[in-house]
Amino acid sequence: MARIKIIFFSAGVQEIRLDNYLLAETDMVIFPLGFNLGKRDVKKKKTIVILWYSPDDHKVFNKIKSLRQNFTHLPIILIGENPTPKDLLEVIELKVDHFLTLPLSKEKLQDTLQKLVRPVSGKYFPDLSGFRQKAKMLFQRLMDFRAKNKNELPTKSLGIINPSYSGFLPAPKPDKGKYYDLNVLFFDDMKIIRDGKTLPAIKGKKNKALLAYLLYHHHKPVHREVLMDKFWSDVSPISGRNSLYVAICNIRKYFSDFFQSQEVILLENDCYAINSELEILTDFDQFNFFYEKGKSIETLQGLKHALGAYNKALALYQGDFLGRMRYEDWCEPIRANLMETYLFILNQVCTYFYNQNEYDACINISKKMLLKDNCLEEVHRKLIRSYHALGFNDLAIRQYLKCRETLEKELQIQPSSQTQELFLQIQTGGVQ
């Protein structure tokens, strides 16, 4: 089978890890959303374009319009969550080949790619049967709604998305007997370990941020225009290119003391990448692996059997993702997503201990969760119930008052009726 070329357009909104979820015969390159494809970019290989969707993102739709004008038959995949009805109509009108919604499995993505390169009469055309049928049904439903509501579209988005879902499936489980050239830790502060020794931190904030970005994307090349847009968007293109070149030179010099016979940073087709011959292990990939493993075990065997995998994931979370690099915007969506996953795992473990009447453990975990997000009302309720179960009604009442004060201050809302009812039950001794 001939190799497939994937062109991923980054809008600078969401970082996506596609590396391990593509077909083995796939080459991937990242371009900024404003990059204009030329015929040379698509003529040599079977090419598929992937874009990330965000609700009402007109830049993405303008990009699709431009691609359709210049490359009529170029397959286009849109990936995102919670499409609005208005945007669904836009997707249909622009003849997007596939709209894949999160959560998205590796199998689903690979199956979609295989369909798009399926041979028909010696040429390759997209398989649109399933998508077109669904799109037709959605279109009819939207038209019926508009007819009944004077052409007004609903503002709420469609679909139900698991808020704790981390996105794409993680890298394979690390091989304990395998040698890794680099072990990279992203949680809290970035650390790079080689042969069991932590390397000294690279000097310079920009150098460190760029190195972190390349190591995070160590499975794939990143176009230099993307890097310039990420790190030097506030200067002219010439200055940005020069600054990028200097930073890359600094990173290469940094690694030269530890890799005498290998170049760590490679440049090919205007794309920078970590040398693919290097074996790299990251705590990010391991965390996602054990999280997904825990979810799978919980679904098949129950929460008790998933605790081992969940605890391994929790042990890896030594702090927020690049928590000491708050000045870099590209980290924020990744950081927020990982924290949400972390809180989800803690909540599952906490629920298990509560159901086992292990209230001390439940209290400790709940406090840890509230340090990350003190507006988690369900966690406040677990604390209140746990204190009450141990006979500490005074602490239970204080926890309710703290919950009410926090919600009023942070969200300008009152506790839910469920929480208020729990408080009244504690006061009257009628907790069930």
C-alpha cells in the first residue's frame, strides 16, 4: 500500500496528539491555519487534510472553502466536539468528507482513513455513504426545527461528551525491558533524564518552552511556521524566523554534550522534529495509558479492579502539566484537560473508598480534589457525609458553610437543593 500523507492544520486553539492513532503507512505534517497549500504539497502522495473544529470557528470554515476551491477532490476530515446545528449545516454545504466527534478511538480514525483511500476504478475516492446518510437526516431535522421556530437555530450544542475524556487514546504501555534515550517528565516542571541522570535545565525561557513543545510532539514533525506563530507571533516574520533559528541552535548545542554521535533536532521540508531514531518515554504518555487502561478495566470488571491502573496514573501526576511554565499559552488547554482527567480519577477512587466505608481515605482524597477546584459541589457533599459518618457533625456543618461561601464567592450561586437537604438532615439527625 502506498504511503498516505496527512496534512493537519493547527488553529492554535487545541493541541492534539494524532501520532499514535494513524495508519502505519502514514506520514504527517503540521501547518498553521493560514498556510496556503500548493500543488506540490498534495501531488506526490495520497493526501488527506485534517482540521480541528471549535464551535463557530469561522477561520476553519474559511480554510475549508479555500481548500475546496483549489482542490475539489481533496479528502477533508473535521475533528471536534459539540457541533452546533448551524455549523453542521456549514459542514454539509462544504462537503466535508467526515466529521468525527470526540471521544474518538484509534480504530475509528484508522477506519475513516482507510475508507478515504479505498481504491475505486484505479483511483481513490472518499467513501461518503455513512456520513451522507447521517448528514441528510440531520439536515432534515434542522429544517423541520427552523420551520417551527421561524428560522431560529438552537444555541445549545448537540451531542453528549464525557467532560473527563482526554481526547485520543494514549501511547502504548512502556516496555520495562526497553532502553529509552530520554525520559521526559512534564508534570510540574520539565525534567529530562538520560541514563538515569537528570540533565541540567536548558537556559532561557524561550529555549525551554520550544524544547518542551518539540518533546511533547516528539512523534511528529512541526512546521516552522507553526513554531513561529506559537512563540514569536508578536514580531515580524523575518525576526520570528531568525529567533527560531537561534533557539534551535541553542537546543542543539544543549544536547551536543549528551549525544555526541546523534543529532537530536532534525529539519526536513521546513519542519523541525525530534530524531525519530531516539526512543523517548514521557510521563504524559504513561499517565494517559494508565487512565485509559483503568477506564477499560472499570467498564469490564468494575471499579475495584481498576484501582491499580488508576493509582499508577495518580502517582505520575506530580503537579500540573508544565506548571512552572504558566507564561506559555499553548500549555493551557493541555494542562486543563489533564487536570480534569486527574480529578476524574481521584473522584472514582474516592467513590470506591466511600462505598467501602473507608471515610478517612475519602476525606483525604476529597481535600486533595478541592485544592485543585474548590467549586466541586459533589466533593463537598462527600466530605460532609464522611465527617458525619465518623461522628464529626461540627466538621460536617463547617464543610457545608465553606461550600456555600465558596460557591457564592466564586460562582455567585447557592448550593444545590441536594446539598441543602443534606445539611438539614445532618442538623436534624436524619441523614440516609
